[in-house]
Amino acid sequence: MTYANDPEVHAAIAAVPELETYTGPVERLGGLTNRVFRLGDLCLRIAGKGTEEYIDRANEAVAAREAAAAGVSPAVVHADAASGLMVTRYIDGAVTMTPDSFAARAGAPARAGKAFRRLHVSGAEFPFRFDLFAMIDDYLAILSGKDVALPDGYHDVVAEAETVRAALDRHPAPLAPCHCDPLCENFLDTGHRMWIVDWEYSGMNDPMWDLGDLSVEGSFNAAQDAEMLHAYFGRDPSAAEAGRVVIYKAMCDLLWTLWGLIQLANNNPAEDFRAYADGRFARCKALMADPSFAGHITAVRDG
């Protein structure tokens, strides 16, 4: 398919002043809820239909520019909060990561840990406050108006998670600029440096969320977790730090279960989102039921 002739792509290119003279090839790069294309040394992102329900594009644009200034994300060339169109620089020679490539590429978990550290200590200020439990409430409110069933027992697990909330509230982490949605595909690896893209869900958050969520998305084993965390801290993590990472492994699945159901309700054809949501929820329940999980909550609560 010649994407330049796709009416939506053609209209998007025409709407971006920085692309008005571009006549080269248009290559589809992917995207789960959005459509992303390479145009020479630039990337064009077209926002997915329905994403305006839960994405603040103005916040995203600020975060993307701040992340670029921190040296962890490509430079932003154009961002339009109304349409969601965004154009960034293309990172030449980088591999779009997957769980398999995180396992196969030597040092990849460490490079991701270092990229997160660079972001978290950058001093950047993101407009949005990523509040896990408030977002669960917001997503449930969105779903209340849609014809999609929650997994059986979802509200029971949310109630169980109150012990997690209490432990986290006992020793609140200093908020840092966080990506908050570290899908493997949002990482671009040159073999020497890891870049992070797609700042739709970014906000000020407990930085351990990013580490726990990437571990889940990348299906990291214990050795990969240890490599990422040691690179991040420059040492082995404390029991409380490691406990926060494990807690967020469960909590990200609890949250993204709802995100998957919103995609299902919006008829997103990119994936089987019923299976996605059910799988997320099952993994969350299994981790919370593991006997070690209570010990991690205790370590976090005790600081």
C-alpha cells in the first residue's frame, strides 16, 4: 500500500507545515492505538480515533518536549493538541524493542534502566499527575457508559488493593517525571543507548512505576530485573525499593485491564482486547495471590 495516497495520511501531511515540501516514501512503523509513519528523517504520528476520551494531547506535547530536553526522547518538530498530530525526529539505526529483543540484545535492560534514571532525575516537570487509583476510577467511569463487561471479580481486587494504597501512602515517593506506559515498543535501542517514545500517559509519578511496568511488558525474568535495577540505582535496590517495583507490576495490570476494555468498546481492531484485558487481570490476581506479595507490601509499608 502507498500510504502517501491514504486520505487520512495525505491530510495529516498537508496539515503539518514542516512536511509541506516532503515528496519521499511514507513507511508504516506501527502503533497500537495510533498510526505511526516514517517520512525520511521524521516520524508522523496520527492519533487514534477515540483516544481523546482519555489522552490530553496538550499535556503529552509538553512531556514529549521535556523528555527530549532530558536526552531520552527524539526532538519534537510539530505537535498539535487539537488533532493529536505529532512529528518527531527519526532515530536512525535504532531497533524497536519487543520482549524477545529485550531478552536477546545484550545489555538492553541496563540501557533501559539508565534511560529511566536520566529521565527521573532530569528535573523535568510534566503537567499531568499520574495517580493510579484516580485513573482506575476515571477508566471505570468511562466504561460505565459503554457496553463492555468487567472481568469477574474486578471490583473485589480493587478493594484488596487498598492494602497496597495504604502501604504506598505510608511512605510517599518523591514524584518524578515518568513515562508511565513503558510498552517494549516504546523503546528504541541503538545498542549503545536506549531512547523512549510515546508520552501519551506520562506524568509526575513514583518512578518505581516505570520499572515495574517495563518488567511486566517485557516479561523480564529475575536476571533482567536485577540488571535493570542495578543499572538504575548503581547498586542493588533496598527491600522497600524492590517491593515498590513488585507492587507496581500488579497494579499496572489492574489499571491496563481497564484500558484494554476501553479499546474493546471503541472497536480498536489492532488486537483482541478482550483477551488482552482478561490476561492482564489474571496476571494481576496471580501476583497478588503469591505468598511473597504480602512481604513486599510490608517492606514498602515499613520503608
